[in-house]
Amino acid sequence: MKDRVVALDRLLNEIIQSSHFSRFTITKLRVEYMRHVPPLFAPSQQELRRYIYKQVGRLVRLGWLVREGKPMSRDVQHLVRELPEGVTLRLTEPPFGQEIPFMPDMDADGKSRSTSTVPETNSLTDIEAKLKQVRMEFIATLGEAETYKALLTDHPGLRNQLEPLYHLSRDQSSNLMGQLRALEQTLKLLEEQ
């Protein structure tokens, strides 16, 4: 049998191999994964959901994870088995936790080495575009958190399934609020120059 090398996100590997993740649901895995993603790089709920489902599906087909429960149900449990014989993992960096890119016009302390105080048009345009994107994501996650809160009130029997999603949405909206403030302050400073 030919050995296989399988690429896997380093963070996902660490979570799956931790002792309290020998059995998990997709929701539990998503919540845990999101806790380790830097706020600046936090993906949307939909983007993270697609990514986690895709990775878990790969690991099920590989035979490392086994599904238990009703198919297509949120309550499906995934059991972690021994890594199949002949399979080697090649760990890759998580797609949502990239380092902040090195900026050539910055010194080691992150201060600008540029002597010009006039903001470049590209910088303003980029920051305005980022602000618009973050504002839209913030409104969406805030609405999502409010909907989960209402559902928790209306359907207390779903607390175990909905509470982690509510907390994740609330945390993500808080992170986005911080990003909004930073971008708005940056724009204000650039416009004053």
C-alpha cells in the first residue's frame, strides 16, 4: 500500500488531537477553532462553517474521523480514531491566522519611516473599503447574535445547541466593533492631515 501525505491545518490538527475532542459536533469544533483565530482575521460565520465542514469531510473519507448519528443533523457526533496506517500529516498554517504582513515603510517598532504627512489616495481608498466591509459584517453578526438570543428565549429546550452559536456571534460582533473603531479613528486621523 502506497503511503499518503495529507495536508492539514495545524490548528485544526491540534484541536482534534486534544484529549477533550475525542468526540465532538461540528458546532463544538467551530466554536473552539474560532477561539484561536486572531480577531483581525476572523472569517464570517458562513466562511468558517464551509471550511470546517470541508475539512471534517476530508478526514471522514480518510478514515480518521467516524460519524455517529442521524446524517445531516447538527447532533451528529464525530469520533476521532487512530490515524490510518500509511497516512502522514503535513501540517500547514491556518488560513485565518496569517501574520500581519511586513510593511516596507515601517521600522521595527511599527512606526512609519515615511517623511510625508500627506496620506496616499490608495491608503484612504483601501481603509474606506475595509471600513465598509467590516461595517456590513458587524451588522450581520449583531443581527445573528440578536436572533440567537431571541431563539434562546423562545425555545429554552434548544439551549445546548444554540448557546455556543450565540456566544460565538456575540464575541465576533464585539471583535468587529473594535475593528470598526480602529478603522474610523484611522480615517479621521488621515483626513485631518
